[in-house]
Amino acid sequence: MSSSINISILAIFILPSLFFFLPRTIIAMLEPNSPKLLKNACIGYTKSWNSSFCLEIMKSNPQIVLAKDLLHLTLAIIETGLINAIKTQIYMEEENILESRRALDQCHNLYHHIIGVYKGALIHVEKQKLYDVAGAEFSIAANNAEYCENWLNIHDIIDTHISSGNKVIKYLSLSGYNAVNDLMIADWIAKRI
């Protein structure tokens, strides 16, 4: 009795997510190197999400645009995010404004963590195929970029370079989250066929 209830509860939560992700994943498996890969990666979850801006970020990197499948798209997003995070962190290290030191130190620490989770995601996707772990790492990176932006706002700091870095990391991270979830489902389907 209790095992059938557990299976029913599990089905209630898993089936809706499969119906949402499955069509995207099947398209990605059948049409590799398709513009639909980028479009699917840029599907947003909130009203403030700007899919056009997301596509603009994605299309600004030839490595992302030329990704031949979900795996290569995910890896390209990780590498692009890592490069952007390092550039933003270096910029923060070079800033010497005393009034903003505390916020910059907090952001610097958050970016140190973002870089670490991106490196972890690279290993988890490329070598270990731990896509669920990589998805969590993308979420952490997006949250840390948001926390950095909040630190700037709390301290009334307007720095377009850091805010732009935060926005790019947030969009790359959430797009990477979408791509790695599609990759996880595609991998699961491929193993079952």
C-alpha cells in the first residue's frame, strides 16, 4: 500500500516535468546543431527574464553558436561563463574605491565561488556525466551573481562593469541549467532505447 502511494506521489512530481522538458529534449536529440538548441537554452522562468537578451549573449560567442549538440552547448556555456566570471573578478581586484571596498570584497568572494562552481560543472559534465550536480552548480552561480548585485545595491554602488558581469553570469548560468537538464533527459532516454 505505502509503496504504491510513494510511486503515485513520485509520478505526480516527475510526469509534469517530463512533459515540459521531453519535447525540447527530443527536438535536441533529433536536430543537433539546430538554432532550437539555443532557443531552448534561453527559455525563462520569470516575468523579468529576457529571452532576446539571453539569445544575444549566446550568439555573441561562436563556440556556443557552433555547438554541435547538447553536450557541446553545455560545455561552451560553462567555458564562456568561466571566462566572464574571471574577467569580472579581475576587474574587482583592480578597483580601489574605499567607499565600496566591503561590497567589492563580498562580490569578489562570490565570484571566487562562481569560478569554483563553473570549474566543478565542467568536470561534472565533461568527465563524470553528473548532470544533476552541474545543474545545481549553475543555480549556485546564478544566485551568487544575484547576491553580488544585491551587495552593490545595498551599498549604493553603481558600477556598470560589475552589474553587466552579474547579468551575463546570471543568464549564462540559467541557460546552462536549461541545457544540462535537457542533456540529462537526453542521456536518460538514450540509455533506455
